[in-house]
Amino acid sequence: MTFKVVWEFPVALYLFLGGMTSAAYYIGVLAELFSRGKYRNLARVSSYVVFVPIIIGLLMLLADLGRPSYFWHLMFQLEPSGHLVLQKGSVMSVGVWLLVVYIAVCGVVYPAFWLAEEKIGNRLPIIKSLKGKDSLRKKIGYIGLVPAFLVSIYTGVLLAATSGALWSSTPFLPILFVASAGSAGVAAIVLALALQKETKIEAFKKLVSTDLVFIYLEFLAVLVLLVTLFFAGEALEAIKRILIGNFAVLFWVGFFLVGIILPYLMDEYHLKHQRGEGKGLPVAAAILGLSGGLFLRYLVLMAGYIR
Amino acid sequence: MKEVGIKRRCFLKFSGLAFASTAANCFFGLRPGFAAEGRTPWRNKAMLNDTAKCIGCLSCATACKKANSLPDPYKYSLETDAETWTTVKFKKAADNRVLNVKMQCMHCTTPSCAGICPTGAARVTEGGVVVIDQEVCIGCKNCVVACPFNVPGFSEETGTARKCIFCKGRLEKGLIPACAEACPVGAIEYGDRSELLAKAAKRVGELVQEGYNNAQVYGIQQLDGLKVLYVLPEAPEILGLPHSPKLANGDAVLKWAMGILAAGFVAMAPLREIFREPCKSPGVAKIQRGEGKSYDI
């Protein structure tokens, strides 16, 4: 028996892209900050992976609406008289404005500074005036950390603030989504780096180490979630279907094998036996990691309707 | 002196006018609260569903569909959805008896649908009736997944979420909800909340005497009170009702906090460790001197 299945693949994809882009952003900015500038290239590359995927995510949301042409009701309404809309208790309402700020700062303004440093940046009208403004760029980057972290978290809170037992009977889903977003974000940066012609290998080594952190957290989060859900007693049928029922393949193969075990093995092998050299394994792990991340979001979404 | 005289007269004229209009406004005006009390006489009314009396005839479901111009008035639906605003669930009790549980919007005092609705379409109107404004709703379906009773449904036809509106249109005309009017055995009552609560308590007493030890009134504590009350012969869970339904976004702050904890920990500890460069690193020094391309790494 299921509750009404109203959010399906488009929403799962949006949740995935929101997490992936926001984590890629904050990992890149923090990499530059913590390395005192050595890894500034990561901040550059990761800022480029924000805009297009998040716009795709937004289009998914728009397509999922029952009345997409009224999407603006989320931000502005005309009755009883024209006013801005913010429903403070609604995670979705807060999320809409969060996304606006996030896309503006992390998807447009911050990457514009990096674009200004590129060859193509010299020819673009407003962007070329941002060239060389390194300290301003960094400040904007730090400001952008706030919406980026919040977007990473918000996708989990959105599902958790409902009555779906799997999502809401414990408060731990946001932790799983932060972890999953993190490994997807790392994967996105790895793939973006791999597309560059000249890249020092050291960056891959650092990213692989970061991937491992998020994989550990993901594994832990899933464990904690399953155990606490079991003891909370409300999502037992959902857990059963995830572990041994109709979602078992998606869980054990799609999420666990493809998203956790294989990337973990590849990352470890890359660090220990390849001494952090070579691009092949990190890229393969990244592709698997992205797939696993998407499988997880879809799985969590679809299993949430079971009662 | 002449000026003062005129001023005083003007003052008295205008303040008299002001007083009179304020008084008139109090009695005939549009301010909610005082004047609205008279126009929402259903503020202190409630509905009582006596599950033990229900015979499962579904007259209520049919009457509801007809009163609200919903399609397929004679088609049974297991769940309430966008086109079925009330229905009866058939639950088996321990002794294999079938119990008939009417389901409809509970019109909670603290509704989850209104709590999470991002546009404010789902809201509590004066008098306690919870509606989903069909002009404002964008069909995001958050209310469908947030309702602890699984009441609202998404309509492909209208592109919005829809549910029972406590026959608000009928109430405004001085009528009672269609389901209450249609019930042939009086299992659905509409009246003063306090009176219905007293009736319900008495009914529960009778049921306990008949051997239904877990008989109870449902809807007093749940979500700060439901406008639709129930006399249940068994525990709620047996009848498909949540024992302690929670406000969907009630612990949202805690859930945000969990996410912030996870993200904060990850950012501060492991990420910092991984990317930390000692001051004397040649790579850093090179960047700080302004040498080296930005793609050096």
C-alpha cells in the first residue's frame, strides 16, 4: 500500500542536482581557502559546474508543477493586492528564495569573476570589468558559502518536513543528503577537471581523499537512518522493501555497490597503489559516484510513499 | 477668538463624525474578529463521526460529490483524493468485525498542509475551516505528502491539490455539511463542539460498557484539536488513523540543525585537513608572489 505518489523522477533529479552543484561550489571555495590559494583552480572549476545543472533542476521542478504557468505565486501574488510571498514555516517557500540567492551568487556572480580571467572573458561586456579583482572574488565566494551549504541541506529538510515515515520519522535524512551531495559534488569537480587539457595530478589526489570522507559519512548516515527508523517503528514496510523487497536491487546495486563500494575501492586503490597518480580511476569513480547519488535520491523518494 | 471658535466647532464636528463612523464600523464594518464572529457562526461548531454507528452505506460520499460537483458520485474510492473528498474505509477489528471509518479532511487547528504550503493557498480560514485556494495553488503537491491523514489529492484536471472544504459554501448559506445531512443513521453529526464532545464522551461510555475497552474520542488533543471529532470503538491505529499525528514541519528546525551539523563538521574538520597547506609550501609561496598560472594545480 502506498501513499499518493506525486513526486517522481523530475523531483529526484532536481534534489540530486541541487545537492551536487551546491557541494561542488563549497568544496571548491573551501579548497582554495584552506590551501591558502594553492588550489584556487578548484574554486574556478567548481564554480563553473553550478549554473547549467541547477537550471536544469529548476526546469524539472517547473515541469512537475500542476500549474507551471503560476510558478510565480511562489514569490509574488496579486491578491488581495500585489505582495511578495514568503511562508515562513514552509521549507519549500524558504527554499525558493534560497535558490534565487544561491543561483545569483554561486551560479552567476562568483563564476563571472573567474570567467573574467579566461580568454573568452576579455570579450564579454560586463564580465571583463571583473578581471583581476581577486580579493573581491574571494569575498563573494565566502558569502556564497552560506546559500551553498543551505541548499545542500535543504533538499533533505524538504522531504523530512512531510508525513512520509521514511523521510520524517527521524531527523537524520538531511545528514544523508549532505553526505550524498558531497560525494556528487566531488565527482562533478573531478569530471570537470578531467576535461581540462593540463591538470596537475595533485588536485585529483585531494579530491579523491575528499570523496572518501563523504563516502564514509554516507555509509554512516544510511546505517544510522536505517537503525533509527527501525526503532522508531513507523517505516518498517519501507525498510523491508528497500532491503529485501522491490527496491532491493536499486539499493544494493544502484546505491551501495555503484555509489559506495566501487568508488571507495577505486579511491583507496588510487591513493595507496597508484600513489595518487593518474586520472583514470578518479574519473571512473566519479561517474559511478554520480550515478549512485542519483539512484539514492530516487530510491529515497520512491520508498517514502510506502506505508 | 473667532478663529478658535471655528476651530472648536470644526473639531467637534469632525470628532463626532469620527466617533459615529467608528461605531458604525464596529457594528457593520469589515474588521475580522468582532463583525466576523457573526458571519462565521461555524467557528465553534464541529463534526462528530460515530464510527460505531456507521453502516458503510457511503451516502455521505455520494452527497459530498454531488454537493461539490465532483465526478463519478457513485464510484467508490479507497482513499480521499482530489475528486473524492470523503469516503469510508473498511477496517477489520480483532474479532473479524468490519468497522467503517469515514475519512475526510480533519480541519486541524494546526494543519500540516497550511504549514508547508509555499504559496499560502492552503490556509485556515475564519471559523477554522482549512481550504486550498484553487486560484493560488500551483500544484506543487507538498500538501499531499505532508498531511498526516493522507487527505488532499492532486487533480490532473485542475493542476491543483483539492480536498474537503467542510462545505464552506453551504455553511455560508446557513446549511450543514452535505455528508452530515445525508447520513441515514445519524453517524455524522454537526453542531456545537462542546455539545458534541459531551455526546461523544457519553457514547464512549456506552461502548466501554458493551465491551469495547479501547473506545475513545479522537480529535481532542491531536494537532491542537480537529474540527472533525470521532467516536472510535477501538484504538486509532486499528482503524487506520494515526495515534499521534504530527505537524509535518513541526520539527523542521531540528532537521535543519542536523544538516547544519553534518555540513559544518565536514567543512571544518576533514576538508580543512585535506586541503591545508603549511605556510612554507612552495606552491603557496609561488601563488602569493603572483607567479604561476592559475591552472597550475
